[in-house]
Amino acid sequence: MATKTTKKAAKKTVRKSPARKTASKATAKKAASPPTAAQLAGQWDDFRDSFGTLKAEIQKAIVGYDDLLTDTLVAIFAQGHVLLEGVPGLGKTFLVKTISEVLGVESGRIQCTPDLMPADILGTQIVNEDDSGRRTLHFEKGPVFANIILVDEVNRATPKTQAALLEVMQERSVTAGGETHVLPAPFFVLATQNPMEMEGTYPLPEAQLDRFLFKVHVPFPDVEALVEISRRTTGAAQTELNQVLDRDRLIGMQQALAHVPIADPYVEYAAKLVLATHPDSEAADERVKRYVAYGSSPRGLQALVKGAKAYALLDGRTAATDVDIRRAAKVALRHRMILNFEGEAESLDVEALLDDVIASVKVPG
């Protein structure tokens, strides 16, 4: 009895020890303390240098596409997903494979077809039998359980499968059989779609397009690029790529980007750009009121601010301004402006409307 009492007393003493409480608080405070100005400056310099090295390594295998590579990598470091739109044969799939190899993260691929089901991409519960003969349910993970996912021809999947995929993009987890399975970090999706061939496709609804941070157009290469592509792909020599980053360093760069400051007047400027895409807003241009059915959601504002922070660092500045917001405007808003029937009938160019929006909003200062 005395022994039991002594043990209880010892447990009480350990639990209430002020020294342990103080040490725990100090450790938690140290872990939660924000980086100093000197640390941030070092992280931002490392971000700039690593970004340049990463892009140069990718361009060993990818010909041209300078702006496309910059926009895609900015979205990755801003912890967002990218929708790549271009005709077949432009190397969209090869681009994603190259990026995953150079980043040093695990990649997965989903080839979308009309018969693809949600369980084919998320995973499914299967019945296993253990050594004793008892049957148990086991979750078999799908291809989404990787760091970078290529979703090829996303508009060929049925709406049911598209919805399942885009839910994962938002939640970054899969729920099956009452259990939640968290996806590995970092996690981002690079989806491709062909704008030309519409037969047998299911265009992404507006709400699902909004899940992509950026929509990037893949241009057709010029003569010089075509000749260089021919040299690299028809010869005997193979391009060897080096891994530039790893998972932990990639996450560190994402966190460093989040600490880049942006003054309130510039955030307000970005918000006014978003409002100017809405046809029912007083700030909207006459052409927007006439040809646009829906404007950008608040996610468009988040994309503008996140993108502006990255473009500022890449331009050698430590704070984002209106210049960086305008640099991000096209890739952040082009898929968030939905034309109405009149705009579709006249085959209106959303890019031209965005130029009007940018010109109509007054720059701070």
C-alpha cells in the first residue's frame, strides 16, 4: 500500500514539476518564434538562387518555354496547383516528369479516360485474409498519394471523377471507410487539357477550375525551338538531369515565400482587380458588364498575392508591389472570368478583357 502511494506521489510530482513546465514552454516558444530579418534575407537569397538553378536544370531537357517554366515553378512554391492548356505533342507530360525528377520528389500519373472511376485515382478498400483466417479491410492507396501528380487530359474524365480529384486538391486528404488518409507534403497537381478536340470531353465546371492557382498556356514553339527539339529527341545522346532540391528544402522554400511582405495598398489594388472582373460591380469595365457572366472568386485574390510575392523575389526585391500583381494577373485570373452567352457567341478573347480590367483599375500612389 505504501509503495502504491509513493508511486502516485512521484507521478504527481513529475506532472506538476515547474522546471519541466518552464522547459516545455521555452521549447514551444522557440519553435513558434518567427524568423529574424537576417534569417529571412538569407532564405530569400537562397530561394532566388535555387529557383534559378532549378530552372536552368529543367531547361537542359525542355526547349524554350521560359515564361511557362517560371509560372509553373512559382505556382509550385506558392503551394498551388497548375492547369496547363495546349495542343497535343508540346511536351506537357514530359515537363511534369522533368520537374519531379529535378525537385527530388515522388511523382504519380493519372491518364484520364471516360471510364476512369474515383476509386481508380483515390484508392479503394480491399478485403485481406490474415494468417488466422480472419478477413480484414485494407485501404489500397491510389496514384494521388505522391508529391507531384500529373493528371493528363483532365477534361476527358467524367464529372464524377473530376469532382473526386478536385476535392483531394482542396482537402489534401482522402476519406475511405470512415478513415482519413492524409496525402504526403508537399502535394500539388499539374493537370493538362487540350483546348482543340472537344469531342468526348467534359469541360471543367467553373467551381472546379477555381481550385487551380494558375492556368498556364503552352505556346507552340517557333522555328528555332522546333529545330532544337529535333536535335535533342532524334539523336543518340541522352540528357542527364541532376536533382537540385529535396522534399524538406522545397517545403522550406515554400515557407520562406510566405514571409515576403506586401503593403496594404497593394493588397487593396489586387482586391480591386478581382472586383473589376465582376459584371455586377461598379468598378467593372463596360465590356466586362456586357460579356462576362461570372468574375473571380476570393481564391483569385490569393493567387494574385502569392504569385506577386514570388515574382518580387525573382526580380531581386524583398516586397511585392503593383508590378508583381500585374505580372500574376493573367495566369491567376484568366480561368476565373467566365464569359456569358454573348461573349461566347462572339468568341471573345478573355485575355483582351483582362487587359481592359488591368487598365481600368488605378495603381496605388
